[in-house]
Amino acid sequence: MEINLEEQFQAKIEQEIKIEPRDWMPEKYRKTLLRQISQHAHSEIVGMLPEGNWITRAPNLRRKVALLAKVQDEAGHGLYLYSAAETLGMSRDQMLEELHTGKAKYSSIFNYPTLTWADMGAIGWLVDGAAIMNQVPLCRTSYGPYARAMVRVCKEESFHQRQGYEIMLTLCKGSEAQKAMAQDALNRWWWPSIMMFGPNDDNSPNSAQSMKWKIKRFSNDELRQKFIDVTVSQTEILGLTIPDKDLKWNESRGHYDFGTINWEEFNNVVAGKGPCNKERLNARVKAWENGAWVRDAATAYAEKRANKKNNSTEAA
Amino acid sequence: MTNKEWPLWEVFIRAKQGLNHKHVGSLHAADQTMAIENARDVYTRRMEGVSIWVVESKYIHANEPSEQDALFDPANDKVYRHPTFYILPEELNHM
Ligand SMILES: [Fe+2]
Ligand SMILES: [Fe+2]
């Protein structure tokens, strides 16, 4: 009996049957997922750096505990996702190696600097907001471990966006200088945030295959449009202005029109020429290298304890 | 530097007293104590659990997905194991 594994696989996908680690899958499906999930994990981990920059300088204890909890959540997200990626056959150390050598990418947004406290507001509101828009459909992605990780992530994300928006709101209700600081943060984070959805659909060659495999459920442009549509009214409540003179409601489309994205900037940051690429990668490599003795000591201690236990059971 | 990766552990959490432990994910740790502590930090930051089990992943044994049909087939045609198989009069309530 001649069984076409690839057809069977696609049939499962069509029937919304989740794919699990030991099920047969096309090599390209495995590779695509491995790249996407590990990049996603790296983004969560590198994403702690811009916000970590402000934990010690949070304006009060309420803000400090919230930011600390948020950054800790991002570490957790990274760990859920690394675990999901490992089920596809790459070791954790190998993934970290790819991050540290620059072979693996992470979200470009984290290569921008956090210059003022208002950036904590803008990041929570816009960067986590855009991430949520991307992540909610991933809760239904076709690969079981990825979908389950995303369910946990999405449950935790909503507080991230709300705490960011609250920071913006407080600044906007404050002094002129505080409101100006919020506007400046919006000006700097707006375009990088809408670039988070990735290249336009006609420039995103792998998208069609990912949609067919139901790894993705919506295209980059669809998600970007959705994000812009919901963010406009949130900006109006703050009394701020989105830095795009072409942004306007289009009655016939039922969506906001918006200006042209500077893809040259995007490509530059992806290629490693963003304002903080070097700094971010150095920070990760340094953390890994400085932690080596801790990992070794823990391994040595575990081995010693295991040996002791073996010896004592032999004696008894 | 030994360059040795910490082993992988599967984490099971009891959400509250009276429920069974449920698999929630995995993590790396040098030993069982660290695995439990890491599981607390990674999987119970919002009171998701009252009890944690960790099992080193290498001790989990599973059936082959390709043999799934053969393995579960014997249960497939035994409808008489379900209460709805039995035809009883309508006036007989609550059975
Ligand atoms: Fe996250
Ligand atoms: Fe987040």
C-alpha cells in the first residue's frame, strides 16, 4: 500500500488536527517552525534588555514591581518557547549558540534604545500590543507544543499592554513636559512597532506556505491593518498624535489608510545595523559567558549528589 | 568549562487541591531540587499550582504515533461499554 505521507499530513492540517512532536511532518515544516519558534524565543529574551534598562529608575514602587513582573514574564515566555522549539530536535545550547553568533534573528524592535521613562509606556502599549496581535492567532497554530506555549503567553500579555498604557495615560494627564515625553516616545516607537508585523505580503515569500500549513492564520498586512485600526482610538484617548500625516479613515475600505513604511530602515536593522544591535547581542553573550561557572558548579554538585546516593544505596 | 547541557525535565502541576497533576511543559535544571524551583518560577507565577512534580524527560516512555491505530483500535467497536448502548423505557427516569 502506497501511502503519501505528505498528503496525509496536509489532510490532518485541514481537519485542524494538531501536529505533535513525534508525528510525521515534512522536513520543511519542521525547519520553518524551528526557525520561527526559536526566533520568537530569542525575541522574548532579548526583549528583556530595553525594559531592564529602566527597572532601577522606575518612578515609584508600583511602577517598579509591575515592570519587574513584566520583564520576568518575558523570561518565562522565552523559556516556554525554547522548550517548544526543542521538541523539533534542536538542543537549547545550539539555539543559544545561533543567537550568540548572529545566525539566528530576533525581533528588530529590540534594537532601538529606551531613552526615557515614557518608552516603558510606549513599549508596553505598542510593542506588546503588536505582539499580542501576532500571538493570539498563534494560539491556534498547527503545531501542538507551539500552540500550547502561546496560550500561556497570551494569558500573561494583557497585563503588559495595560501597564504600558497606564504609564502613557499618567504622563498624558501630567505636566506639559510629561505629555511631551509621551508624544516623543510615540513618535519614536510608532513606525518600528508597525514594522513588527514583517514585510508586506507581496515581499513575504514564505508566508503562503506557512498559511497553507496553518502555522500562520493571517498575513502580515492583515495583522498590521488590524493593529493600526485598534490603536488609533487608543491614541485619541491619550490625546496624542500618531506620527503619520497620511493616516486617515477610509470609509470604503472600512480601515485606516496609512503612510509608506520605510523598509530600508527595517532591512538595515534586520541586517544588524540598527542603533543597538551590537549592544543587545553583547549583553546576551556576556550573560551567557559570565554564567558559565554557575552552570558548571550546578552540574558538578548534581553529579556529586547522585554519586553519593548511589554509593549509599549500594552500601545498604 | 564542561559545556554540559543540564538535563530536560517534564513539569506536572496540580492546579488546586483535589485535582490531578497535569503536564504543563518542560525545562532544564541540573537536579530535581533546581527543577522544582525553576518550575515554580516558570510555571506558577500567578498561583497556577499548589503542587509540582518533575520527571526527567528521559524517563518518559510513549507509544509510537504510527502505531496509534493498532493500539487503540480494540476499544473502537465496544459501544456496549457506554450507557447509551442500552435501550430502556422512557418512563424510567434517572438511570
Ligand atoms: Fe512576551
Ligand atoms: Fe509582553
